[in-house]
Amino acid sequence: MLAPSSAFARPVAEMALGMAIDLIRGVTAADRAMRRGDEKWLLEGAEGCFSLYGARVGLIGFGDLARAFVPLLAPFGSPVKAYDPWISDHFMAAFGVAPASLDEVLSASQVIVVFAAVTSENQGFLGKREFDLIAPGSVFLLMSRAAVVDFPEFLRQVERGRLRAATDVFPVEPAPPGDPARKIEGLLLSPHRAGALPDSLYEIGRQTVADAGLVLRGLPPLSCRRAQRETVLRSRSKPVERG
């Protein structure tokens, strides 16, 4: 079995960078305040903001999405730590990333990006204990699957003002009109569109055709990810519920 999962990596990484900068600099928050007429100007309007240059970044999950995201941070000189129990320290180090425990990533990072896939083993593994490790004022981006976090707790943390956060995914999609996430200040929302570009779909086709040509010639595929027995048995992803 082959999966062209890397087709979405660069678009999702690009969106994650944009959302991170938005939250770090308070772009959307300032826009909303100005439209309401209660904005703050100059330095007063930058309260709680910081720069991505040199900011400590932590990644949870180091698959295709995270590996596409890391090069985008290079101009900012941000030190990056990552947690992924399925990836070796040696492999991460080759990307200039420091392997770390989950607790270290959460407690030591100013910007945390969740790229972890959901499996039968890790649903809801980011709960109250884990969120409480994050320093107040940090930025938290949920770019993979909503099921890896305790979503109600995630919303409570943002609503309390401890975190500035963004999410591209939701427990039920499409999110119902009364979803509490829609009303929380400090939460940047995206309706599962980070990877949703026409070229991403064309790339799926390009990868599939390219690998099919190799297989027909008796050669191994190169573009698509091959399912490995050791991981397939553990990665029974929970399907997204539909509203």
C-alpha cells in the first residue's frame, strides 16, 4: 500500500508559519480590535507580542509536515526541539533539530506546533497536565488532528488567556454553528484548509503516476510513502466525525 501523504506537507508548513507569525505579532487580534474601535497604538499595542527571530520552537510529531516546516524557520535562527517517539534522535539531528521529551518541548518552547498524527494509542494525550506545562503567553498551533488533544481543555486554556492559539482541525468537521471555538478570543481559526490547495491534489496525482511507472518497471516506488507492517498495526487513525 502506498500513500502520497507528502503532497500536503509544504502547504501545511506554509500555513503553520503564517499562523505562528500572526499569533506572535498579534496581527489578527489587532485587526479585530481596530474594527471594534478599541485598538491600542504603537508599543502599547504590542503588549504580549514577541519576535519569531530567535524564538524557541517546539514540534510535537516529526513526520512529513514537521520536516517541511523546519526549513522555513531557518531565516529566523530559531532553535528547534522536537518530540516524536516513532523517530530516532539520530534522524532528527540530521535536520538540525534537538530531540527532546514531550515535557521539555512543552515547558521550554515559546512556539509549539502539533504535527502529530492520531492513532489508537495517543488520542487525547495532550491534556490538562500537558497544557499546564506551557508557559503563559506562549503560542500553540494545532495543525494535525484534533483527537490528539483534549479539545475542551485546549479551549479552556485559550479562553483563560494563558495561550494564544490556532487550530486548523476540529473534533467534528464541519464544526457546528454553535461550536464554542467560534467565540473564543485569542483563538485563530481555520476550517481545515491548511493543505487544501489545488496543486496539492495535482501533486497526489503526480506522485501516484510517477511511482506507478516505477512499479510497472519492476522498481520500488520513491515518491509515495510505503506502508510498513510495524507502524500500520499501531496507527489506526480515528476517523473525523462529520457534523
